[in-house]
Amino acid sequence: MSATSGPPYAPTTAAVGGVPTVGLDVPICAVFILLFIGGAVSHMTLFRRNMARDHKFIPSAVTFGFCMSRIIANAMRIAWACQPHSVSLGIAATIFVNAAIVLLFILNLIYAQRMLRAAHPHIGWAKPVSLFFKFVYMLVVVNIIMLITAIVQSFYTLNGNTRRIDRDIELYGTTCVAAIAFLPLPIVSFVLLFPRRIERIDKFGKGSWRAKAFIVGIGAVLLCLGASFRAATNWMPPRPLDDPAWYDSKACFYVFNFTIEIIVVYSYLLVRMDQRFHVPNGSSRRRHYRGPGPESDDSTTVQYLESGEDRVSATHPPSRDSESTQVPEKQESEKQISEKQASEQS
């Protein structure tokens, strides 16, 4: 890309992954396109089948949307590799690489929020906590808009002060997104370290409690690793195009971006998140996960969080006192029947 023609102007500093090439990047991107197509088809198939059974699980559709955005991102890199001097293609590829990953961050945070609400309903369903999560979700959207604006503007100006402001926005945005990717870890840790062993918890989905925590924790570690790498490389001093750092290599780009993401996408598919983290419709309105039935239906069911498993106690059998009160009534009814038969015979 020429640094003098524009706008848009070609960058003068090295970026992670660099400019893609036909010989190296095109085959790699083609493989990732196939993998993300498989993920998109699988998650959408699950979503449609579940909807046909009135089993609504929106995260499957969101994961489908994420896979589609990653297909576009890899396709843009292939197009950029075929036209390496096109600054516009470089901008589009950069935007698609940086924008869609937040969808997985939000999904993982939603799973952690459901665990918090199930284990500690007085905390998870509290209005300040609910407002905090809504604020985080809105913050993600605002950050993405700011990042896209800063990235695009940095390609359309040569003003040093404007580019400094754009860089500050990018540093803030990537750091904030990395912090959001980290949030599920302390939430799940709190749920596991401070269980409520006596009071009832709301069971939702299938599978053990430890399995849910492990899945969310591993997903958070992987996503936080990728987000932390992107934030850390942004904080490093810019390097010239002809002298990139080791973290600007193509290997780092594909490992900390698409490889981590494809692992998370297929992990969510294989462990059946649509079964493990499904909650009844209208749970937010009822503020519990026990389904639409009346509260009395659950009066004899107590769930405990012990050894990582969700256990349900059986309904208590009737006591001896209740049985003894039924015996005289039965004898009296039999006596009345025998007297009636005797009177009819006479």
C-alpha cells in the first residue's frame, strides 16, 4: 500500500498480522472460512430445531451471527491479499476482525450471569446488579462504535493530534473489552467459593453445576487470552512497517484471533450449551428459573449445591399420624355400608 496516496492513507506502522499475502494467508483464511461455515450451519440447525420444539435459546442464533461475521472477515482478508495496495479493503478487513468478537464476550457473560442468579438469587436478581449487567452490555456496544470510528478516522487523516486521539480511543476500547472478557471468571469463582448449601437454588438446563462452571471458566480464559493479547499489543510502542515486532507475526494473529474463536464456537456446540444453559421463557419477569408453574409446585423440592452436583430431594411420605386419622373414617364408612345392606335384606 502506498503511504502517499489517499485518503484513505496507508498505515506507516506495523500491525498484528501485517498485510496478507496470497501464498500464505489465502489458504489459511480458506480453512477458517470452512470451519466457521460448519459452526454457522451447526448452530443455526440447533436453533431452528429447538424453536420447532418451543425450546428458545437465542445464544445459538447469536453464535451463528458471529460465525457469519468471521466468514466475512476471512473473505475480506483474501480479497485484501489479492489487492494488497487497496487501503479500503485493509480498513474493511481490520474492522471485521476487531468488531464481532464481542458477541462471544457477551454470551459468556450471560452464562455467568445465569449461574449467579441461580446460586444467589438475592444478588443476581437485585436491581443494582441487573442494571450493572445492562450497563456492561451497553458499554460493549458503545466501545465497538468508538473503535470502528477511531480506526476509520485514522486512515483518513494525517493530522498528528487527531491520530493521537484515535490511538487513545483504541487503547481505551481494547482495554475495556479485555476487562469485560475477564468478568465471567470472578463471577464463576464467587459462585463456586461461596455456595448456598441450605437455601434452595434454581436449577436450569441440564448437566452438573461443576460442568457449567468449568465450561464458562474455560471459555472466559480463552477469550480473555485473545482480548488481552490485542490490548497488550496496542499498548506497545508502534513499530515501523519494515521492522515489525514478534507479536506482529501472522502466527500470533491467527492463533490469538481465529484459532481461539473457533475453539470456543465448537466447544459451545459439542457441550450443548442450548441444553445446559437454557432457562424457561419469562424468567426475567418472574425473577427465577423454576418455570411458569405456581410457586407451590416447588414447595416439596429442595435443591442443594453440594460437591458440584444439583440434587433434588424426594417428596416426604405421609406421616403415621395422618394414616392413623384415616383408619377410623374408613371403619365408620364400612359400618354404614353394612347397616344399609342389612336394612335392604329385611
